[in-house]
Amino acid sequence: MRLVKNLRDAKLRIANACIEGIDFSRERQLDKAVVRQLATCRWVNEHQTVIVTGATGTGKSYFGCALAHQACRTGFRSMYRRVPRLFDELRLARADGTYSRLLARIAKIDVLVLDDFAIAPLTDEGRRDMLEILEDRYALRATVITSQLKHDRWHDYLADPTVADAICDRVIHGAHKIALAGPSRRKPSRDSAGS
């Protein structure tokens, strides 16, 4: 079955994440209408970007995986990568001569989830890799980026003004921006802790 293959190939960090499982409790400040719109996957057809920001534990990875899962259910191919590990993968590909092939494979994926963007300092090589990936996808494929760092601070994080301008221009303008709030979802609630 195509869905099973798409989900297996996507390698989602949270394999059971789905739109129906998203929590809309008040403290999360999540707009149901926006999520319903994203669930249509129109943003995938229109090759747009979704940026999901929030503090540690607010459900960014779940949200990104849920969007990718929905895309797979709609017939699109998805790929999940944590940004630090993606940079390791690209470094190894550069060393063994498969760098161009890996970039081409990433460029062809309908929905790319880049999880944990801006979690560690970027090297010059990392900045160039990120620009290559996003340039290949700009207006051609859909991308989800999750980050603890709010998008209005990405330019400073990227450090190199020329590369930062190029990346931010391709990603931030026109993106769907979701800011998750509330306490960490990894901490047990008082109710579940029995007090």
C-alpha cells in the first residue's frame, strides 16, 4: 500500500503523530482554523513553508510529524530529518562523493521536515548546506521547519548576512507561522501525577 510505504520512507520521529492527535488546549494558543487549513495539504500543493516555533517540549516535533503524516495520507512523499543529524549526513556524503545525489533526493521530496533548526551553532559548511537545500525547494516543494528560536531571530543566528538574507528571504516571507505555547508536554501533569 502506498501510504504504508510513504510513512516508512518518511522516517518520522513520531510515527503515530497525526492531525487528529493535536491538542488544542487553551494554553497552547493554537488556532483550530489554521490547523484545519493546513490539514487540507493545500500548502503542499502550493509549495509553501510552515514554521513551527516554541519552547522545549511544546510539541513542535509532533506538529511537524503530524503535518508530514497528513501529507503522506494525501499521497505526498515526506522526509523527516533533525537538522544536526542532517548536517552529519551531508558531511559524510561530501566525503564519500554522494553529496550531489543526496541533495537531489532531498530536493525531490514533496514535504521535508527540518526539526530542531537553530539548536546548535552553525558552521560555514552548515550555512551553505542549508541554503542549498532551501534554494532547491523554494517555490518547488513544501518544507516544515521547527525551532525553539523565533523566526525573527534567525537572521542573527545565521550570522553571515548574505547567506542569512538568502535563507530568510526564501523561508520566512509567506510562510505559515505557528507559535506553540504552554508548559512542556513531557512533564507529567498534576492530574496524572496523582496530586
